[in-house]
Amino acid sequence: MADSAAVAQEAAEESQSHKRESFAALALGAIGVVFGDIGTSPLYAMKEALHHSREGGASELAVLGVVSLVIWALVLIVTIKYVVFLMRADNKGEGGTLALMALAQRHLPKRSTAVFFLGVIGAALFYGDGVITPAISVLSAVEGLKEAPGVGLGIEPYLVPIAAGVLVALFMLQPRGTHRVAAFFGPIMAAWFLVLGGLGLFHIFDDWTIVRAFLPHYGVMFLFTNGWVGFVILGSVFLAVTGAEALYADMGHFGKGPIRAAWLSFALPCLALNYLGQGANVLADHNARFNPFWEMVPEIAYWPVLVLATAATVIASQAVITGAFSMTQQAVQLGLLPRIDIRRTSETQAGQIYVPQVNTYLMIGVLILLFTFQTSSSLAAAYGIAVTGAMFVDTLLFFVIVRYMWKRPVWQAALAAGAFGVIDLVFISSNLLKIPDGAWLPLVMGAVLVVVMWTWTRGAQILTEKTRRDSVPLVELSEILKARAPHRAPGTAIFLTSDPDIAPVALMHNLKHNKVLHEKNVILTVVTTETPRVSEADRIRIEPVNDDFKKVFVSYGFMESPNLPKALGLCRKLGLKFDIMATSFFLGRRSVVASAQSGMPLWQDKIFIFLMRNAANPTDFYKIPPGRVVELGTQVSV
């Protein structure tokens, strides 16, 4: 008995050890992916904020004020808003704007167009931010070469080409997948944060009175002293918290606990120490204000820190690129974008996907920004507006969550969302002042994407309504076929359709032109749920119509990639047996023509037709064996 008790205790301890190890591994992974953007902000945030102050960052109040504003922005926006509150609003473990939109829609009494639009705007702004982050991060690290021992200002004309080379190499790596090198992201970023904290701690003693920056009134005094300029400075201070939404968006990859633990016990203290160290260094030497981060680095450690900073900015850029791929997958599954070629780069890791079109567009956008703005300071003028907008969208959706999911009174929901909303609006207003200096660019990109998403959604809706009006209900067709039985072909035919209640176009054409009906006919509808993933047990639902037809519903979450042959293999357990390689898949291919009399303006019709023509082939998208597909076309006007 004693032996068995000892064995049980040993097993329990081993299990607990594995859990701790797993938690630690997830926390390390979160440091590598989640905090990349916010972890590289010290390279440029402090420099930009001090540069815009009335005294050029030379006064004691300017330094204390900026450091105080940065620290309290990290506390209020990142820690309280995202880590404490918003991370509680998870969609089956997933976070991010589209996951939050789907969660809000699920708990509302009926679907809301306003909530839908908020999700679209948030997603569009995310892409706007995603183009700037790699450019400013990598360029700010490469600019450290100007201060490097033995290099000097002669390197300046080559900084942009060097940054471009690093970024092109990163984008070219995407088709191969990053799962092989992702294991190094955590340790590299952990080393980077330790360097940030170590440099900060070392320089705090240059002028230890910098700890007064923990008092918020220095930030308030600084803003009032600078008047209108103080308001402009808030836009630069916000650079310190860009990437905060990543904590929420990547929640499904690492879990709430590891992200919270990594932020509160490691990332936040290291960042706070670094900003305090930068401030103390500037107080001790006013000339350090022109490049406060690189002025902190001792000459003996300069090159290792420069290499580490470049690696950290590449990792931060990778996190944004991966986030754009993931956002695209969600948008396609939720019907906001047409089908796009999405490829898996790892069979074992669900999040490892590659979207060729998005990768190409991002690379072109990043390079255009790089060669247009030339310096990280110029890029900083365009940075921030998209992020603040996306954060404000999260706040508005948070109101819906508090009111309808958590069932709180209206005043409590308004108070919770209003407190964050005021902070968001202050930062949005400040960043709007950057519009003449380049902030218009992410806004224009966001607006274009909103138009694209709205056009695709509205066009698909018009097409569905038109098809429904011009089609025969499936039940009615069944009665007609009983009266006039067509010739029977052996085997099973699967007809893909988005509306299972009407006879698919491909079925009607098959009857009209080939005058045959297969022995078994499956009306197949792919359903996207408002949850990130669907369990295999809930994947398939079968509804018999009569002896000729069965409806099959295949459900996927908005984070999943459809694979119909694999899903249809589950039908055997539910009594529907057929050989996938002896089955024909019938797809209706619609040729869409513009019509001035439709529900959309002519210019929008043309955008929709362009999107339709460039959508991924459904055969590839749904992983259907190409040799088993029959496509039958029809012309529709929108």
C-alpha cells in the first residue's frame, strides 16, 4: 500500500511538473510572438515623444512627463484594458477583433449590422497597421548602425536598402513556413527583454530621481505646460503601446494565463525599466535625447545589442505577418472576403498558414513605405492612427459583451466601455493630427479594405437573393421528379450550395441538359460557425429529404481551413456510406455581369465581379480531388 501511494504521489508530482513545464513553454512562446511589436517600441517611442516637446526634450519636466505618460499608457491600456478586462471576453479561447465581433453577434438577440461593420472596420485597420509595423521596426534597428563604433554617418545612404534587404528575405521565407525557426523566437525575445531591462536598470542610477515618473501628475503637468504641443506628443507616446492588441489577438495560441503571467512578471517590468533608464540617461546628458535608446548602449556591447535588436524587429514583423494571414483566414471563413488560396506550412501546428496574395501585397506595401518615408521618424508620423482606431473598435464591441454576454445593466456596460473609450478617443484625436504627415496612408488603406469587404458581403447577399428568386425549392423539385422520373446514373452525386433549401444550379443544369439523376444525391452546405473551431463530433449533420436527396451540413469554425473529403469520411459513422473516389462533385460556376438596375452602384458591381473572378477555385479551397469535379455554369446579373 505504501509503495502504491508513493507511486501515485510520484505520478501526481510528474504530472504537475509537466503542467508547469507546459505553462512555462507557453509563456516563453508568448514572449516570442505576442510582445514583439510592443517590445521593439523602446527603439523609437521615447525619441519621438521628446523630439516633439516644446523644449526638444531638454527640460527635466519634459523627460519626467514623457516617461510618466509612457508608463501610465502601458498600465492603463495594455495592462488594465487588455490583460485584465478584454482577455476575459474570449471566443472559445480566441481573441482579436473578428473573434470579438463573432462573439458579440452570438449573444445579441438578433444579428446587428452595426456590430458587423465594427468588425469590418477593425479588421481593415489591422491591415493598415500591419504594413507599417515591419517597416518602422526593422528600420529603427538598422538605424543603430549610425551610432555603431567604427561606422559613422557614412552608412546613412545604405540604411534603407539594408532594411529592405532584411524585410524582403523575411517575406521570401514565408512560403517555407516559420515553424522550424519559431522555436527560437521565445529565447531571442526573452534575451531582448532582459537586455532592455538590464540597460534600463544600469542607467537609472545616472539620475535616480527619474523614479518620480511613476507619479501621474508629472505627465499631466507636462501636457498642460506644452499646451497644444502636449496634445501632439500623446500621438508619439502612443507608439509605446502599439502591439497591445496582439496580446488579445494571439490569446488562442498561448492561452490567457501564460500571456498574463509573461506580461505582468516579465515584459512590463523590463519595458518600464528601459523607459526609466532612457529618461535618467537624458536627465544626466541632454544630448542623449536625440537617440535615447542607442545612447544607453555601452560601446563594448554595441554590436551584440544591434544584432539582437535587428533579430527582435524581424520577429516582431513576423508576428504581424502571421497575424495578417490569420486575420485573412478568419475574414474568408466569416464571408468578409472571397475565397483566397490558404496553404498550410505545418501538418502539426494549426496556426502555421501561408497566404500568397497577402504576403505579396504586404511586401509591396512595406517596401513602398520604406522608400517613401526613408527614416523611422518619418514612419512614426504615419504610425498609430490605425492601431488607435482598432483599439476603439474593441472598446465599442466590449460594450456589447458586457451588456449582452455578461448580462450587466446598461449603465455598468456604458461605464466600463466609456472609461476605456475616453482614453481611446484622446489618443485617436492626437493621432489625427498626424494625417498631413503621412497618417492618411493607413486610413486610406483601411477605407479601401472596408469598401472591398462591404462590396463582397453585399454582392454575395444580392447574388443569393437573386438565385433564390430564380430557383426551384428542393421539396418542390422532389415532387416533380416523382411524377416524371429521370434516367438514373449509378453512384453518388454531391452538389455544393450555400442555400440547402433550393435546388442547386448545378443540379438543375444536370437534369435539364444531361437528363439524369444519380442514385444517391447529397445537397452539401459548408457552414461557418461564430466559434473558432468545431469538434469532430459536431462537424457533420445529416437531414434526409426523401429517398433521392439528403442534406449534409459540414461545419467549420472561423479559424479552420475546410477539407471536405476528410469531413465526408465522418458520414460513415452517421450511416451515409459512399466511396469518395467514385463520387462526383457538382459545382455551379456563376458568370456575373454588371447591371445598373441591381442593388449596388455600377462601380461596386465591377469591384464585386473582379473579386469573383480572382477568388480561389472552390476545388482547391475545399481540397476536393480535381478529377471528381464537374462544373456547370450560368450567367447572373448583379
